Amino acid sequence: MRGLLMVLPVLLATLLQPACSSLSPKSVSSNNLKENSEVMATVEASLLSLFGFKRRPRPAKAVVPEAMLELYRKQTGHEVDTSALPLPGRHTHTANTVRSFHHVESKADASFLSHHRFRLAFDVKNIPTGEKLKAAELQLSREPVLLNAIEETESSDVNSINKSVELNVEKSLSDNDGQKLSAKADEEREEATNSATADVIKVKTSDRAISTGKQRKGSDRRYRQWVLVHDIVRPGIHGRRELITRLIDSKVIDIRDGQPVILDVFPAAERWLQSPKDNHGLLIEVMPTDATSNAANSGNHLRLRRAVEEGDAEWLPKQPILFTYTDDGKNRQRSGDEIVSRSKRASQSSKRATQSRKRKEGRQNCQRYPLYVDFQDVGWNDWIVAPPGYDAFYCHGDCPFPLADHLNSTNHAIVQTLVNSVNPSAVPKACCVPTSLTSISMLYLDEESKVVLKNYQDMAVLGCGCR
């Protein structure tokens, strides 16, 4: 595989520039791609195989989750050259692929009438059997509940209590003919109403403080909710058998916060991959941490389902998403000496290229040349979301005797060059090849229109040398 990676840039460079006796850096023309369709088809097939595809994806239009775009931005901004996808608190140091899955809507959704209890179903069958699952997370979006709306709910509760108590007192102080009593009775009724109201409010709010309109710092039990996620081990049948679930994660959230909720669902996803027929989905439950909490009246704060009046454009960015982190086994574990910053290695490569250009000995010595692979030129921009292309670079040039230090040669290359200088027919010269390679991140849509973020190792040349 690594050999293919080193050959492809040179092959592409040959196809993208006019024929010449020796390979040299020239401008790339997309018109030349049509000159040799058979060779180009071979190159395309090789690249698709490299990217893990048997055929070119032709996905339907899909919305890329903002979380995937953010993950891509973080990955491409790493100072450390790595093809791993680190995830805080998870064992994902070897994972190099992230996939996103949306809830599969069905008629069963209608049986869940409450916003606080819902089943989410995810079809993960398209994860290749050769990939090992490292982590799985469920992301639920939220719409923060405004504080004044919470206070209006509290005020409404108090008004309801007042009205209820007043009606009860009036009924008890009325005579059999329905005539109200004298002014003295009215005073007694008012006193009883105030006393009863105070008693009811006192009981209702004994375990919590009434807000004065200013949001308190820190957490308040009135605004907390439990979010529980269960793996449905066996679905229930009404009147015949009970539902069996397994609690796999839970979190306490504040209904005033709008940040997404992330839940660890690795045990469920792992079970689904091992036995797809037992994938019955996840059961999400939302409940207040306090029985008297106003969080119970927060409505559709946690977005588990589509609202009746909500269209696709509004719902797609808010719908629940399952993220899976997998390892395809193609990553070569780098040693500590190999894992250095991209900027440092790029600087070293640039310095060597500058030194090489200063040599005035006819043919250019071994150095790195630009080669940009544009996905639009090969018609792949409809399924590759990002990047639009990447700098692959390639190595070319002479390895003359004696080999200079800046040519990054090995002892074997030095000996080989020495022998060649004495007897050229005995051994060839040392070759100019990539000595340092780096990975790239790609965000794309697969054959089933699933959004995938994958890191590919050894895709771009950082340094060249005589070997």
C-alpha cells in the first residue's frame, strides 16, 4: 500500500503534464486528463481502492452535520502529524474513521406521545466488518428554555393554586340556596383564602427557592434534568411480554443551556455490529432530578423528535446523530521520533530544496516539487466535501557523486553511489524518493450518503532524499 502511495503522485504528474524526456515541474492542465482515458481509469480505480472504495460513490444530496465539520477543522489544524482521531475520555488513539448516522424514522415513532421518552433507531450495517469499533457517541441537540418562560410557568402555577383555593373556599362558605354570606363571612373567606394559598405554596416550594427574576450563578435543582439512554435488548409486545433494556449512560443537564448532550453508547453499537438482528435501537428518557422541578414543564427542550410543523431544512441540523469511531487497521504506528510537527518537517524540506536550487551543476539535484491533486478535475467534488484538493508533492532529481549532506542520504545510498561512480554498469545510481510523508483528512459521502471523516496515512510528501 505504501508503495502505491509513493508511485501515484509520479503517475499523476506524468498524466497531468505534456510528455517529456525527463520529469520536471510544469503547470498542470486538466485538458490532458482526456488524452488517455484508459490510463486515467486505472489511476481512478487505484485511488478509489486506496480510499477504500470498490466503485465511485454517487451519493444523494445530504446535510453534513456541523459536528463533523468542526471535527474536520480540528483534525486538519493539528500540529502533530497523526492519522488518529483522538477523543477525550475514549480509547480512540488508533481510530482513523468517523461516521455519522441519523435516526431512521418509522411508524413506531408515533407510539411515543411524550417529549420525554423516545426510541431512536440507527442503521449501522454499512460499517465494514474489517473495521474495529473504538467508540460510539450519541449527540442530542437542545433548545435552551428562557428564564422568563420558566418564571411565567411558576407564576401560572401560583395563579392556578389561588384560583383553586378561592373556589373551594367560596363553595364551603355558600349556603344551601347558593346565596353568599354577610360581609363578615367575606372577610373570613379572604383570610382563609390567603392562609390556604400560603400553605399550599409553602408545601409546593418547600424543597426549592422561588426565583426573583435574576438567574442564579451555578446549578439550581429546579432547572436540572436527567437524561438516560438505554440499549433496547428486547422490544416489548403489548399485553404479551415486557420491554427489556439496559442503562448504558446518563447525564444531568441544565435546561437553560443550549449545548448538545453527548452520551456514550459504545456498548450498544458494539452489540449491534456483533449481532445486527438484535439492533432494536436506543430508548431515551428525560426526567427532572426533583419531583417538584420546573424542568418537568420544559417541553421539547431536548430535541428527540421532529415537531409536527417542522420541515426538513429546520429539523436536519437538530436531529439526533450517532457518531462511530473505527480503526480500519491500515494505520502504521509511528515511533516517538517519527511523530514531529508538520511545520518543523516542512521547514526542513524547504531548506533542503533551497540548498539544492543553489547548486549550479547542470541537472537539478534530488528535491521536492509541487503536485496538487484537484478532486474537481477528476469529477469527485460531488462526494468529497473537504478538502477540494491537496498538495501531494513528488520527488525528482539527480543523486550525484559525492552525495551532499542536504540530499538526506543513507549510508547504503552513499556506498551505492560510490560503486556506481567507479563502475556504472555494476549498480545504478541511488534514486530520489520520498523520505518523509504525512497524512491528510478527508470528509466525504459514502455510497449510502453517510457522512464520513477519514484520515489517510502517507498521502503527501514532506521530504525527499537519495536512497
